[in-house]
Amino acid sequence: MTARPSRERVRLACGAVLRYLLMTVLAAAMFLPFIWMVCTAFKSSGEVEGAHFWPQLPKPENFKIILRLMPDPFTHRMVNVYLWKWIYNSLFVAGWVTALQVFTSSLAAYAFSRIRWKGRDKVFILYLATMMIPAMVLTIPRFQIMVSLNLVNTYRGLIVPMAFSAFGTFLLRQFMLGIPLSYDEAAEIDGAGHWRIFLDVVLPLARPGLITLAIFTFLMNYRNLLWPLVMIKSDYLRNVPIGLLTFQGQYGSQTELLMATTVICIIPLIIMFILLQKRLVRGIHLGGGVKE
């Protein structure tokens, strides 16, 4: 009687160990490129071409060169890098896009989940079908619209087209479908209209979904390359991906400087993920568990 339970416990324990071992290996494989990037940022130009993974003589001067605190030892001139401007542009555009996208998506999600109107589900399916269209296909029509509105090479041209998201609407709709309709009915009895219900009842209860969408939107727009590459013509509007692209064209042979620049540029994303990872995981978990 006791042999079977003990064997079952051993089998379950072995299965758990194998799962954790597999996840550890996968995590290490995904983390290895990041470790290589950080190590390369501290290498000299000679060590970059060598076979050593770890820097033999760490060279923090690479970061001083990138931050324009000292000249490049090869050219004896300051590098043409305006790192803080790139980061500011990425943060500014991503912040505005995130705020607008969360606002517009929450409005659309409320209409598709809490208000009953003729053809609602059919319109939502058509709206959702736009997610199947590749972003590159929409680039030319968007650019033509921006040209007609004189928004090319402006912050508004980078922000406005990205302020609407079918994915964001779908995500928030799933969260709102999990909120009981009895809350809306109770608020209506107290005389609340749709705006009052939306602001005071639905949004507070959908906060995990709002935070999840905000994190995803910010991360995607901070590292967005295609649309800024089409819209930007001036140096002062370059974001991080465009800045890194131009830097690679000028200093591509100096891999250590390129890696040092990349390390500094991803620091805001790392800080944001560390601070909000629990909310992100909780939001994904709640969103995946909602049943219509």
C-alpha cells in the first residue's frame, strides 16, 4: 500500500526536476546574448576579435567615450553620438503612444463588451481581422496620410498613427468581459450613465489589463524601428533604434562602442521590467483566465 504512493511521489519529483532543468537551460540560452553584449561593452578592440568570452582587462572607458566624456582614442575626436537625445525621444514618443493607446483601446473595449448594439460582435470580428494585416502593408497609406496632414518629420507624426490598437482593444475587452454586469446595473440604478460606469466602475476593475497593455505598448514603441525610419528626416528626432542604426554605419568596426551604446539604451527597459514584472505576470494570468 505504501509502495505505490512513494513511487508516485518520486515520479512527480523527477518530473518537476526535469521541467525546472529544461526551463533553466532555456533561460540560460536566452540570457547568453545579453551577457555577451555586456562583456563586449567592457572589452578593448583587440579583445573583441579574440576568443575570450569574458574581458581580460575591463575597459569602462568605452562608456565614457559613448557619453562624450572623453575622445575616441582612434580618431582623437568626440564620437557623433547624442545618446540622451535618442533616449529622450524614445521615452517621449513611447509614453504618449502608451497613454493614447490605453485610452482609445479602453473606450473601444467598453463599447464591445459592456454596451449591447446591433451587429456588435460582427463589427468586432472585422476590427479584430485588421490584426492579420502586416504592419509593412500599412506603412505606405499611413505615410501618405501624414504627408497630406503635414506631419512628416514631427513628433505628432510618430505618435498619432500608433495611438490605436486592435490588439489593445481585444486584450481589454477580455478583461472587461470578466467583470459582472450586475455592477453596471447597480450603477444605473443609482443614476450613473455610461461615462460614470466606465470611469468609476469598469476601469478600476480592469486595472491589471490596463497595466499589461501599457507595458506591452511602451516596450514595442520604445524599440520601434520601421515607422520612425520612414517618418524621421532630422537628427533631433532620432529615437534609440534609428540612433543605433546610424551609429553602426559610422562606427560599425568598433563593436565594443556599439555594445556599450546598446547597454545604456536598454537600461530604461530593464528598470521598467524589474519594477512592473509582477503586475505584468498577474495581468497576463488574469487575461488568459477570463471566459466569455
